[in-house]
Amino acid sequence: MSSGDVDTDDGRLADNTGTPLRTLTSEGRRLVDPAFLRGERTYADEVGQYVDEHTSDVHVELQGLRADLQAVVDSYDQYDSTIDAAAAPAVHRRLDISRRIAADPGVWHYLAVVEFPEFVRYRWEFNTETAMREKFLGAGTDIYSNALHRLWWIAELTHDGDDYSLTEEVLQKQTLANKIFDRWFARYRPAAVACCAKLVDESTEVAEEVTLRLNRVFSTRQLEGMDEAELGRLIQDLVTDIQNQGTTD
């Protein structure tokens, strides 16, 4: 524990000068049982033995993030999908980590299970054990799994320095965000930005058809060889073609 860290009542660390990034070990995943997922058991006393400091020696602003997320909870109804738009910039700013570190599932498991389980349950309603478990223990290559992982990655792919307006705009429209970020090509930032910018005002049907066609296009074209402007023109051409087809059907 650093000199700036203090123990909280539930065993978590409040960071006064930044908290070392931690991970939940694979053994710790067994603590996420149905009672935990439903919020009937909100914190496992024995979790400490399953937490390791991350090898990167990175510090993150957990106290600040906790305050930011509480402010979001205080301002939005439970299960309101627009919570994402309000929370994503804070998650990204406070967790100032590299993409390499962000690819470590243990980081997100720790944050969701140990630090912010109440926020996860406030945002996501328990429908099935499998779906809720993903919100705590998903991560890796699937952007749409872990509740905090998805917010960080969407912000990472759409922010412009300190400007998170595109992040907020796309996350205000959950169906659009799903259509874009469920596609593999959205991991390429220029493609993600171009899609969000060009599709944010389009209908769900147009957005779905555009992303389907982009999947086919990128099966034969080198995605990384295209910049944001070129991708924007391609997407706009697809939008126009789809709209023209709609007027002639």
C-alpha cells in the first residue's frame, strides 16, 4: 500500500495519489456466483487473496472514478442505457492505461468485481446468469462483454484528445453503438470514427446494412491502408446507395 492509499470499510483501497492497477486472478473468478451477480452478496471478504498488482506498475484514479460514477448513478434511472454516454468519458480519463494493458482481462475483472460491482448492477439488469456474468467477467477481444471494458474501449476509439463528444453521441444511441462496435473493423480507430460520424443520424436499418456491407468490403480490401477521410467517403457512398435503393423498391 502506498502512503497515499487508505483502507475503506469493504477492503478496497481509496487512492489519494493514485492506486496501483490490480488484476483479479483466474482463481478469483469463482467468487462470481449467482448470489454475487444478483447483488445478494455485494462483496467477498476473501477476495484479497485473489488480487495481484499489475506488472505494469501503472497507477489509476479509482477514487475520482468512484465519485464520477456515483454522480452518474445519482443522475440517471437504473438500467437507463444512456448511462453509458455519461460514464464512458470518466472511465477513459480516470483509467489512463495503454491498449496493451487494456487487453488484459484480469484488469477489467478486478474493476468490475472488486471496485465497481454496484455500478455494473445499476447499469445492467439481471436477466440471465450467463449475460450478467459477462458484464463482470467478459473482456479480451469482445468489446461488448465486460461493463467497464466496453465503455473504455468505445471512448478510446472515438475520443479526440479531451473531446468526447462523438463518444457521447454514439452511446446515446445504443442500437447504433451495437451495430458499429460489434463489428471487427471497429477495432481500427479510423473506421470506428468514420462509422460513428457518418451513421449517427441514420436509421437503424441503414446503419445495419452499411456495417454488413463494410464487413464484405474489408474481406477483400486492406482496412489498415485506408485513412479516416477515405473510409468516410466509402461509408457515405454506401449510405447513398442504400437510400437510393429504398426509394426505388
